[in-house]
Amino acid sequence: MYVIQTKLMNKKQILEELQKKFRVSREEAEEMFLQARRSGDLRIKLNWKIIIDYLIWAMIAVSGLYALCNIIF
């Protein structure tokens, strides 16, 4: 088993790191990534701050559209 890093990385960063460390092609790195996901070696951790920020901006847009519809109609 090979541990790349303990910091949070996105899929693209993990694939690049696999390609550098093992000197494999993009397809082989992708297969290694998928195998690690299936076996549970990699975990997905959601960035809740970004998700909540997008939800807030979406709600602001919806409320703005609602206010415009009330003014126009």
C-alpha cells in the first residue's frame, strides 16, 4: 500500500500524483484510482463550505427572481 499524502486532494491532483510517483499513463493512474476507491483506500470528503455557499447564492437568486415576478405581475 502506498500513501500519497494526508491532505485533501481532488481527483485530478490524485491522478497527477499517481502518474508522477509510479510513472504510469493517465489510463493506468485512473484504473489505480478506481481500484483504490472500490477497496476503500480512498475516501470522499465533501467540502461543505463550498456546497453551502452555492446553496446560499442559489437561494438569493431564487428570491430575487420571485421579487421581480411580484413587481412585474
